Amino acid sequence: MPLDLDVVRDTLPTAVPMVGTLGLTFDELTYDRAVMVLQSTPPYHNHIGGPHAGAMFTLAESASGALIFANFGDIPDVVTPLAVEATIRYLKVAMGPVTAVATMLTSRDEIMDVVSQGQRPEFTINIELSTGEGADRLITGQMTVLWTLRLVRK
């Protein structure tokens, strides 16, 4: 059974210290979608006054990691989640707070079917980065993270 979402929200900033360091917060969390925000904080800005590319990468990867933690954090004795590959495209200059929306493309049940066969699954989470809201919303980046679940050897 997946972890309680309140547990994920409450423990991610300490379980993954960089989440706490950057002050990343949740706007939404389900088992299929995580929405996290990086506030506009001068120590994490780049040379033009917007969020540093590394901070935006960490935001996006953390949103995908929140989905991993929510879906598979209940079975640490069975699998170890690992990011295999991440690809990011910075599409527009981001200014102000940045929102990352991470979406699971494969269900937990499909992934666990592979695990139950003794195989190591690989699956993708897509993340969209944006600034602003409503009519002022601007998509500033896209990221894809390829995850695997390494089987724990007993």
C-alpha cells in the first residue's frame, strides 16, 4: 500500500535535505501528480535575477521524487528507487516563483507487476516547470526523469 500522502509532505524536506534547504513546498500531492513550488529567493538566483538552473532542476527532480516516495516508500525492504537519467529543457527565462508539476506515466500496479516477476522496472515521470498563474502562466521548462526500482537482495 502506498505511503500516506501527509507523511510524504511532512517528511520529504528532512528525508531529502536539499528539499528543505531550497524551501520547496507542496501545492498538491496525489499518487499520480505532485505540484511543488520554489519561491523566488535571492541566494538561489542566477546572474539575471531569476531562479538558478540548478535550483529549477532540483525542484523538478524533487517533484518526481515525491511521487516515487509516495508510491514506493512503503516497501524499502523490497526495492530501492534510483533516478537513472534526467533530461531538462529550459524553454523560457523564469522569473519569480517556479512551479513544477510532475506526472506519473505508469501506474504503481503496472510497476509492481514487474517487481513481482523479479525484474527491475524502468519508468518515466514527466515534469513541467512554469511561472505565473492563469492567463499569466508561462511554461519555462520541461523535464523527464527515468526511474528504476532496484530489487533489494536478501
